[in-house]
Amino acid sequence: MKWFKKARAFCKEMVEELKKASWPSWQELRKSTVTVLVGIVLLGAFVGAVDISLYHMVDLLMYLGR
């Protein structure tokens, strides 16, 4: 039962700390979300382009090696 008391104390302290945190406004949250989504799309496009390029380069090397 000692672990139960520790878990309860931890949860209580966590709630108190979360009350002290400053939370973003809806406008800030929306702006940050859009920024993250645009970054994910750009990074995904870059990784996809590099993947396709490397695939074609290896394919060409394999064709020339025959």
C-alpha cells in the first residue's frame, strides 16, 4: 500500500504543477499546429524525394553492373 500513497502524492503534486503552467491561447495553439504540420509535410517531401532518387541511382548502378 506504500506505493499507492506515493502514486497518490505524485498525482496531487502533478496537478498542482500543471495549475502553475502557462497554457497557450487558442490562436497561439492553432498557429503552432499549422507550423508543425507544414514542417512535417516539407520534411516528408524531402525524405521522399531523397528516397526515390537513391532508389533510381541504385537501380541504375545495378543495371550498369550486368
